[in-house]
Amino acid sequence: MIIAVASGKGGTGKTTVATNLALVLAQKIKVQFLDCDVEEPNAHLFLKPELKSAEPVSIPVPQVDRERCNYCGLCAEVCAFNALMVGKETVLIFEQLCHGCGGCAYFCPEKAIKETSRPIGLLERGAAREISFVHGKLNPGEALAPPLIKAVKQTIASFDLTIIDAPPGGSCPVVEALQGSDYCLLVTEPTPFGLNDLAIAVELLKKLHLPGGVVINRSLGGRGEESIVSYCRNERIPILLKMPWDRELASLYARGEPAAAHLPAWGELFAGLGRQILEDERRAR
Ligand code: SF4
Ligand code: SF4
């Protein structure tokens, strides 16, 4: 089973939920953890894996053979990402815009385009005790996260459970991280921004036909929380856990310590969450 943990916005506690869930469930089943939040991976700060290997991840980018090119402009026409510009006697390639789709090389009538590779990040593997751990680290300034996320997901192996820590938001990297999952846990906070971004994330789950449930972090009651509860009721999406505001939890987070490993009551909460997800996913099947 593959569970993705996502959030419509950053800073909701997504990684706190994902890492604690991995720790409690790893006591019973074989767990693999993939940190696909490649722009800002931080699950390793909490799981503290021993990293055993690192491999660069690259994407193919075009290289034009000027001897063969007749400057017909077809490559620029087929490029959906405006990564090519053809002048009278020049072809400009904007590598940062190139998605490595290979379309330009495929359609070039003169076979003037070869592919070379451009590194976009690093994939590191290791283990955090019994948890198999993989994360991607996007190069600073690099905009193209999906190919690195894809590379991280290609390491999915036959564990009882794979937990994917998805990037925040609702754009292409999130879609890449969520695709192929069996269930998605959406972590939100009881604020108007939290509700707005939760609604975007729920729409995305609908488009991906992905069952999901909600965790409300920093739960304090009040109107903000009531709005989220009412929204979830209308959308028929279950609220699986309300994580109360807890100073001790925040203090552990600041020190990079997972709550489940230090506070038994929180360990119980996350274990209960794990049980509910497994039941919910079974019901949704
Ligand atoms: S399609 Fe091929 S021949 Fe035409 S401009 Fe591009 S590289 Fe040159
Ligand atoms: S490989 Fe694809 S994205 Fe890159 S320049 Fe060619 S057509 Fe554009």
C-alpha cells in the first residue's frame, strides 16, 4: 500500500505526521519512507537515517548540430515549454525551461538534435533503523522537481507500506508525488488559509480519483476549525485526527525529535491514525 501525505500549503505539519506515522507503523509492518518534497526535504532531520548511497539525477536536454541544422524552426514550434528559439542562423536553448521530453529531437527533419544530460539533483538512500529511507534533493535554483520526484518514486519496492511525503501545494510536483498512491492524507490547519488550500488539495484528489482523509493540526476549536469540519462534512471526506496544540510537540519539532518516540500519548494518537487509514483505504477499495 502507498500512502501519500500532502498539504495544500507549507508549514501545516505534513512532515511531522508522515514521519511519526512511519515510526509507529514500522513497529508492526515493513515501512519504506520516500521524501518527495525535493525542494526542501526535511524528513531526514526527524528519522535520522544512515545514508548509504547517493546518485545524481539528470534530465536529457537537446544539443544542436549546426552542420546539419537548416534553421527551419520546427523544433521551436513543437516545444510546449518555449525552451527553444530559432533565429536566422542560430538555435537558442533555454535549458532551465526544457522538460527533457525529447519532442524536438523526434521531429527534427535533419536529425540535427542530439541529447545531452543536465543534472537536476541528488537521490540518496539509506535506512532509519527498520525504515527504508529515500529522499531527493533538488539542486539550488533548479525549477524542475517532477523528474527528481519520479526518480525517487522509482525506488518503491515491495514493502507492506510506502509513505510518500509529498511537496506542499497543488502544482505539477504534487501531482507527480501523488500519482499511483492508494490513499492520501491531507494535513491542514484551522485557519482561513488552511481551509482555502485544503479545498484546492481536495479538488486535486478528486481529479486523481484518490481516496483521502484529513488531519487538523494545531487544533484549538473555534470558528476556523468549525469551518474545516463543516467543509469536510460537505465534501464527505473524513477527519481522521485532530492534533491538539501542544507546546511540548513544538519544542520536540524544533529539536528535530519525533513526538512518537518521546511522548507515549502522541505515539498512541499516530498509531490510531495509522489504523484508521488502513481501514478507510480498505473501505474505499
Ligand atoms: S528542427 Fe532541426 S533543422 Fe529545424 S531548426 Fe530545429 S534543429 Fe534545426
Ligand atoms: S526536449 Fe522537449 S522540452 Fe526540451 S527543448 Fe526539446 S521539445 Fe522542448
